Amino acid sequence: MSSEDVTRRLAQVRERVAAACAAAGRGADEVRVLLASKTVDVATVRAALLADAAAREAGSTGAPVLLGENRVQELVAKAPALVDLAPTWHVIGPLQSNKVNAALRWASAVESVADDALARRLSDRVQGRAVPLDVWVQVNVSGEASKHGAHPGTAADLAVRVAALPGLRLAGFMTVGARSDDEGVVRAGFALLRAVRDEVIRSGAPGTGDAHGLSMGMSNDLEVAVAEGATVVRVGTAVFGSRPAPAAVPGA
């Protein structure tokens, strides 16, 4: 895909987010765009970052895009080649304990915390840092077996435990919407994540005061997510096009 195509498609996503915010009575600056760069080559990701920077220099509103990787192997392969642009990286896929150290060399946030073991592992690795690591509790709101995340009924208690761990800042909650053509089903899942978030904040438990984030909505359902309160939408195909099949990575 050419850099011109990436620029055009990113602008279209920004327009969609702005329109969705307006329809929901929200400000466009309330929602950040995270570019999910799974299987996307470095040159194309660079083009997106440069297009975003150019748009903001030209007067476009909104915070810089975030970058998200599902696989640590891709993160550590791409991040050094993009360090001159200083992007903010999030881990958005399941994180194996033996890859935590590699991920933390580059990522400033992990959106896929779904159990105590990973949370404790992260806490152990970041204690002593000047800036806490942002973590998001991932919740499987659809109940689909193929999806990662804590059960909605236990997610609030998990979040309270995560928030209490040293070196971590509970930034919010993440989910992947239901795979359904029924907008009502998708919307209900996003509303459920918001309800979990609200329950945790109302608890007043230590470390939960900053947990306002809702990372939900992707290329095909971001409007529904914004209507239900998303603060981050994770967009891949809408900017980068259909994904090629990922190459086999030893140890993945």
C-alpha cells in the first residue's frame, strides 16, 4: 500500500471517529486512535506515523496515534526501526510470561492483562521505575471461547487486585467486540465493559481512580464503541488494508 493510500485511509478513520463522537455528544479529543500493526511492514507503519504527524502540524486536532502489537516478536522487530519517531507502543495481544522482559523494553502499556499471574509478573519487572506501567484488564464480554480475557463476573475483582500492585497503574479495560452482525449484541458487550469499569471506579479501591479508559471497537464497529464510551479504538484494516498471512516465527 502506498503512503498516499495510508494517508487517505487514516484521514478517513479520523473523520469516522469525529463523526461518531459528534453523534454521541462527545468531543473528538475524547477518543484516541490506536493503529493495530499486526503483520504490517515497518515502511507502512512509518508512513502512517508520518501522515499523522503531518496532519497535526497542519492543524488537525487529536492526540498522536498509538501503536499496538499483538505479538511481542513483531514489537521487538519493528520498534527499533521506528524509534526516531518516538511512537507510544501498547501490547494488545496475550502476553506470555517469558516474553514480558522483551515487551517492556518498548511498550508503555499492556492492554491484555487477564489474570493475576501476568499482573504480578509485570509488577515484579517494573518496580523501581520512575513511571508506572499502564495496564488494562482485558474482559471477554462476548463469552466466545476464541477470545482472550477475564470473565465479566470476575473482572472487577481482578482489576482491584491489579490496581493494588506496585509499579502498575490501572488505566482501564479492554475488550474485543462480539463477532456478530447484530449491532445490538455488539453494543451490549461494549456496554458491559463500561459497567465493569464503572463498578471498579465506584469501589474507591486503592489505585482505581485512574481506570477510566475503555479500549474497545475496531475497524468494523468503532462507531458503536464510541457511542458506548470508548476512549481508545484499535484500528488495523481500515488504515492498512487486509492483512497478509503472518509468517511463521520460531517460538511464537
